[in-house]
Amino acid sequence: MDKIGCLRAFVNVVEAESFSEAARRLGVSKAQISKQVGQLEAELRVRLLHRTTRRVSATSDGQAYFEQCRPLLGELDALDAAVRSSDAKPRGELRVTAPITFAELYLMPVVSDFSRRYPEVSLILKLTDHFVDLVEGRIDVAIRIGSLSESSLVARKLGSMSMWVCAAPDYLAAHGEPTQVGELAHHACVLDSNYPGGTRWTLGQGENAVSTEVSPHIVVNSARAARTLLLAGHGIGYLPSFAVTDDLAQGRLKHLLPTYVPEPVGIFALYLHRKHLSAKVRLFVDMAIEYCKDLSVVSS
């Protein structure tokens, strides 16, 4: 009995909820997958899967076994990759998730350079402003902004950002520039709905923090799209510093209420804690750190 092969067959069946899809993933026949799972159940003397004509699902014992098997197979794959990387170029899939605007502005140059240097690595990017579970999503590297709570992940810092209130000079010339946080309530605002506070904008730090309710004229779930609307004079926005740094430097936007800037937060590359880190993950993260080494909150 090929124990590792049986474990791989079982894990893929649970993930795909299908013997046929598991066989396709592993490049073998459905009959072989069924045989391997049967051998595993016979050895353990436990039923691991519920089988019906429509779908396959794990039993309670099978689910518990699956949750232990998957990281073990991941460790084995990482160990194999680490050994191969000592005398071979990195290859295989590299799955990366990142916030949309940050990825568009800062991660795409990393992806482009990495792809040119390591053409045998297939990059799969999942750009979303929602957190993706690294295990469930089979993610190798996740870019996260803000405080970190998952102690099981390794975090390497890429830079930092803060939230800045800004608007185009044309808008300010027509409607005036707010000098107090409360005045924002009387202005047209463009809201990036990814901001966790919604229409309540909190500016400043600690005891000096001030909140106000704003009335969004336009709501969009993209910092980059909100920036475009600000440049067109549609109102005042509260956006991540990395999305507007160049516009502020060139005078296309103006930083408002600069004495009320929130505490900067970190931008991190995260990956699963493994004893044997694959070369492709290490190289990608190292390259991201190099490309983002000047990314930090600076005076505007």
C-alpha cells in the first residue's frame, strides 16, 4: 500500500467532493482513486467518506483526519521543493492574494519581474479586499494591511500606510476647504466602501481622535476608483496613503486636515509557518520587500 498516495487521493476527494475531479487533479483514473481511498479506510478500519450518486463528503472521522493530513502533505511538498531548489529553478504554482488597489499599484511590478525571472512558476493571483483563509484557499502568500491576529502565520513587513483625507484643488476652490473634522459632514464625499468605518470617518490618534458622519455623494468599493472620482472634482475622500501619494506630490490632490492623521498601520506579506519554506515563496516575498522598501507613510 502506497500510504502517501492514498493520503493524497483522500485529501483531493474531500477538497473536490468528487472522485472524478480528484482523479483529474492527480492525473490518474477514477478507479485508482477509489481503490486508494478504500485501502486507507480498510487500514484505519474507519469510514472516511459518505458516498452518494450526487456527491462525496467526509464523515466526522474523515473530516478530522483530513484536517490533519492536509498540512502534513503540505510539509512534505515543501520539503521536496526545498531540496529541489538547491540545484533547480523554482517551478509549479504560486498562489497569491492581495487587496485590489494595492496589488494594482505596487504588486504588479513584482509579479511581472518575478514571472520573467522564474518562467517555470505559474502565478495565480486572487485580488480581493476581503481576507482569504490561506489554508482553505490554498494560498501561498497573502498581502494584508493592518493589525495581525493569526499567530500561526509568518509575517514580513513590506511598509506602512495611513488614511488621508484629500480632494482636488478645483473642488476646494468651488466649495471651500474644511479646517475642522466636523465640517466634512457639510461636503460632498466619495466613499471607498472598503473603509471599515463606513460613513463614520475617524481621524487623529488616541485621545485626539475625532469622528464625524459624512454624506457620501458616490460610494465605490475601490480606493483607486475613488481616487479617480476625487481627481474629477466629485468631492472629498478618505483613502489609503499609498493610493494617493503621487497625486499629492504632483498637486493633483491636496491633503486636508493633516494634523488629524490616524496611526499608521503595517503592510505585510504572510505565509504559513513551515519548517521547509519553498524557494518560490521565499523568492517572491524577498522580491516584494525589495520593491516596497520605500513604501511608508511620509509627509505630504
